[in-house]
Amino acid sequence: MKYPVTKINANDKFLIAQISDLHLGTNINSVYHQNFLTVLKKICHHSVDLLILTGDLVNNGAIKGYDWLFKTLAQTKIAFLCTAGNHDVTIEKNTHLDFEQRIFLPKKTDCRLLNHHITQLNFPNQKWQVIVLDSTKSGQIDGRFNSITLNWLNTALKTTVIPTLIFFHHHPLVVGSAWIDKYQLQNSADFWQIINQYAHVKAIFCGHVHQNQAFKAPTNHPCYVYTAPATSRQFLPHHDAFFLDKKSAGFRLITLENNCFQTQVYRI
């Protein structure tokens, strides 16, 4: 199947699995690799039609990590889309030190990760579109959409009224944990200024926070922002300092049916 897919013919029901924050390295026997494979196996049991990976795929952007990941995804025979997270575009130094003392160097994004992309879903009596965006800044933990991406998004939404789902890495609003909210999408006001103009944006999905939450848009727009659990480790919600959660790895499943969508989180 050609990557990235631009059109998919759908039946009356269409399933999307959001996978996020894999943090793969080069050791394919690691816990994170095994978590990801277990998640992927569970996803396949749901007969999913599209996989969307929302960043922090490979720590330090190691090419061998992406080679393994893309080969593994291709073996599922399921269409997939991948975009970057901050760990895909940074090299992290001094990892033995506290997080605030570490050094983050810029890393070129792997060419297989999508900058901005639309996949159209063609149902018998309707259409949906999925938009994937890159919210990363090379060498930085927090996120920012550059002007090219914002202009592209505005044009993409202006030229159609097809119901739209948007996916990217950094959360565009506060989630209630000061330590990670410091590294959210920094120009979220610019993003929401665009979204507010288009009622056909039905939902926004992001990663980065390693936890399952849902938030009403911080404006008058009726859409919600959904965050995803990680396939690596989970962060404890609603704590201003960093704590790990004991919950297991998981993924978010999105079901499109009868002109509506539903979403639910599954864990291994």
C-alpha cells in the first residue's frame, strides 16, 4: 500500500487507531518494543482501517528505529500515517541528570514523517477527511506550528465542508499538569483562531502527555481535544510535578459511523 495514503474507500463503518509516544530505541527486545507489538496485535483484532501515529516514535530519531517501525506497520497491511513528536526531532544528552538539566540538540526529521497531510475517507453516502500535522520544533520539547503549516491548515479547511478530524503531537490546551503544560503547543491561540472559523472540524487528537483525557475546546467551538495513552509509559494526570501512572500501555480507537464518531481507549 502506498505511503502516505491519500484516499480510502470506506464501508458504513470505519475504524481509526491512534497510537502515540512509542519511544522506541534500537533494541527490538526492549519493553517499549514489546508494548508496541502487543498494542498493535490488539488493534488488529479490532479490524482497524487506518493507523495514525502521533509522534515520539523513536528516541533521538535513530534511522534503524524508523526502519523497524515502518516495516512492522507495513506487515499489518493496514493503511498508516506517521507524524513527529519532540523526541523525533531532538537528541537528548545527559539523560542521567534531572530532566530540566538535560541538553536537547536539534535533529533532522526523518523524511517518512508527515509535515501536513490529508487523507480522504469515501463512504457510500458521505465523506470525512483526516488531517495530520507536524507540531514540532527541532531541538525543542515544546511545540509550535510554523506559518507554512498554519496557512496550509486554513486553506485545507476553507476549501471544503467535509467533516474533519485533526491529529498532531503537542496538546493545544492545558491538561492540568504544570510540568507538561510548560511544553504544550506554544502558539495554540493561532491554531484556535483558525479552528474557530470552521464548524466541520469535529475533533482534535494529540499525544505528548502520555495519558487519556478529553477536553472541551478552550473557545466557543463545539469540538473536543482528546489525548492518547502512550505505548511506552503513562504519566499521572492532574499532578503539577512529574509522576508515573501505574496504568498499562494503550491506544485510542475512533469509530466513524452514521455521520458521527465515537472514541474509546483500550489498554493491554
